[in-house]
Amino acid sequence: MSKKNIFYKHPRLYTLGLKWIHKSNFAKRYRYMASFIREGDTVLEPACGPAILAGFLPKGSFYRGFDTNKNFLNYALKKCPSVYLGNVLNQESYCQADIVIACDILHHLKPTDRERFIQNCFSFTKKVFVICEPGKIRKTAKNIFYPLRKWIAEWSEEDGTNDVKSEYFFTHEQLLDQVIHGFGIIPPLIEREIKYFGEDIVTVFFKDKSYRQKLKTQEFVSAIVPVFNEEKTVAGVVEALLKSPLINEVICINDGSTDGTLSVLRKYKDKIQLINFKDNKGKGYALVEGIKKAKGEIVSFIDADLTNLSDNHIETLLEPVLGNKFRAVLGYPSNGWIPDVFSNLTGERVYYKKDLVPYLEEMTKTRFGVEVFLNNLFTENETKKIPLKKLRGLYKYEKRSSVNAFREYLGEAVEIAREIGKREGLIPEDYQAIAKVSKATSFKELRIRIKGVANKNVRHFLEKYVLNYIKTVQHWWKSF
Ligand SMILES: C[S@@+](CC[C@H](N)C(=O)[O-])C[C@H]1O[C@@H](n2cnc3c(N)ncnc32)[C@H](O)[C@@H]1O
């Protein structure tokens, strides 16, 4: 038995080390591997280490892992009871599983043991076998630092079980060659998918071909973009969505725009589905029309006023639903310094279409209250709120005259307040008071109108939901 270095003695240190090495790819790798698992699936991880993967699995799946390292197993046992002592080279350690995932283990094994390991994994797989391995870009010329680099490489892999040699590592080319040839074990007819995460290559072998088809149909994602007068930004949003490998179709709803939005959208008419309303029907109505058209099981709502939507934002937004962990995602623009008080009202969202279908009729009437309406359909446990770093939407003050910008913000605030009012038990007279307030043309006038509302409860309601909304937007705009 080899020595165990400090990382293999302390699972927390090991995890920290991995995070440091992989940076943003740390979580991405595990999420990607977990994205092939569905509710009810059994998962086996040979050489599970401290079972980090277990933290990324969808609800309702069943995890098992085994390893030779008792320090890791004792730590893993605290969060998942189904880990046990076992050796990847012994068949007896394995059990049948829908998904078998082998992460960062191949280079620990002697080259002569690799085939046996792959054979074990593949024969105990029912649906999908996933293997993740680092491929080093190795310099052939031995420079003066070579002995030091070799020593570091070998020391860092001292896992207490194997005497790892630096030659055990594959180069990217060797690894790809192995993958293509199924490590000499997996038949060529088995479909495979390969993805790079930094130095790592993750290969997914679909032993059950029909399961792959099932995953594909399940994961069809429709992006739905309601657009009202966004001629400056809508092209950027549409292009980012069309570019994203995770989005299968883009549906834009021109909601009675009076600027050049429609002609911008028409340029993409061969690539997007375009729904055009002559008159403005409200955001709720527009989204519903998009949902009705959507072919996807998953629908993602994206506002058209975003200026820098990226692949990374889209991936972050979709991941919790694609990973089957949540039923609703709210992705809110976050700059680090602005408090995220409006995160519940964000337009960037993801849902399962089937969850929304029963509510479409009600949703058509919500206008800008649609976000409040949607929030109430899901519990906190079913909802994931995610900051989308550095995502920015244009302020209305950047695209309209200040009077029109004020009017639009007030319109939004009033529609949101109306939707909240339904849940707070407002009666028809209260809505008349809200309608009067909504006629204000400046902040000063709005304050006076609200002060004039006789009913104290309604007055407080308007201060809380309308006045504060406008105040916050104006404050941000001034400090922007
Ligand atoms: C780099 S770690 C990977 C752990 C885990 N899969 C992960 O992604 O964090 C390699 C693991 O393989 C385990 N290992 C090495 N040889 C093994 C063997 N023959 N049988 C079972 N586990 C083994 C080590 O104890 C260590 O936990």
C-alpha cells in the first residue's frame, strides 16, 4: 500500500484542493454528470472519495459509492448512508445501477488494471456509464524542472492505495483515442457524448440507446421572449439565445411595439418563431401565447431589455431545472453592490411547461403582475433563486423620455400591486383608489395622490408596493 498524502487524509482539504484546481469547472463537471440522472434512477460511483457527486444528484435518485479510503468513507457516511468499503478491481464491490459514474480514478490505476476496471463499470451499468478523466498536456522535452514536476504529480496522487506514476496520466490525444476505442472494452456501436471541462474530458456511454432519446425529448428547451419597444437590445438577446447549445427554439412575442422592434425581429424570422400583436396585450398574455406555441418540456422566459446576456448566464439559469432539482428558477441580475430587492420580480425564469398549463387562463390577465402570479404557484423548496452575475437590463430612463419612463415604471408597479392585492384581499373600491393613483405623471404627484387615499390600509399598501418600487428604481438610476 502506498502512502496517503495530506489531501487524502482530510476530505475537507481534498474538496478544497479540487475546488482550487478546477475553479468554476468544479461544480460544472459534477452537474453535467448528474444531468443524466432522473428521478427513480440508481447511481453507483466506484472510487467515490468523499462522495462530492452525491450533493449534485436530482431529488428522488438513489446514490451508492465505494472506495478504499476509510477517512473519505467516514466523512461521506455523514451525508449519505450508502457508501461502503470496496475496491474498483473486485467485481464483488459492485452492484447493478442505472448510471455508473467514475470520476478521476483511471489515472490512479496501473495501466494493466484499467481494462478490468472499465469492464467492471460497464457490465454493472444498466443505462449510462460516465467517465471523467484529466488529460494532461504533457511536454515531451525534459527540462530542468521535469524531476520536480514529476515528483509533485506523483505526490499529489498518493491516495493510500496505489503507487501512481506520472506516466499513468493520459495526454488529451491518448484519452480521446481511448474514448473512441471504448478503452478496448466498450463496443463501437454504443453511442457516446464527449465534453471538455478545462483539462478534464467527460465521456458518456449510452448503453441503453432509448434512454438517450428519452433524455433528449425531455430536455427540449423553449426560450420565450416578450418584447415591448426594445429595439436597442432585442437583437442581442435573440442572438445570445440562438447561440446557446441549451436552447432548442426561440419564440419572440412582439407585444404591440411602437418603435423599430418588429423590423429587428423580422430579420430573424427564419430562425425564431415570431408572434406579433398589433396592440399591447400585457406581459402575462404575451408569455401565455409563447407557452402555447412552445414545443419544449421546459420553458425559459427571458426579458428583451438585457444588454449582455451570455452563454454562462443561460447555463446558470437552466441548470437547476435541467438537473431535475427544482421546478422553478428565478435568475436575477446581480452586480454585487446593488441589493437584490427585486429578485422576486425578475423576468429571467425557467419552468416545466406542464406545471404552467393549468394556469394559462388566469395568467393572461396578470400583465406585469405575472411574476408575482408565477411566484405563488411554487413553494420555496421547489424554487431556486440564482444571481446572474453582471447581467444588466437597460433602465427605462436609458430608452424613453423621463416622463414616459416614469409612466411605464408606474404602470408596472400598479400591475404588480394589483396582483399582490388579490392575495391580500383588496376589494373593488380599493382597486378604484389604485386606478386613481396610477394616473400620476411625476413622483411628486404620485406621493400626493397616495397621501390623499382615505383608507389607511390601502394607503399603506400603495406606499409599500407602488411608491417604494418607484423610489428604489429612481434611486438606482441616480446612483448608476
Ligand atoms: C481523485 S479521487 C476521486 C474521488 C471522487 N470520484 C471524486 O470525484 O472526488 C480518487 C479516489 O480513488 C480511490 N481509489 C483509488 N484506488 C482505488 C481502488 N482500487 N478501489 C477503490 N477506490 C480507489 C481513492 O481512495 C480516491 O478516493
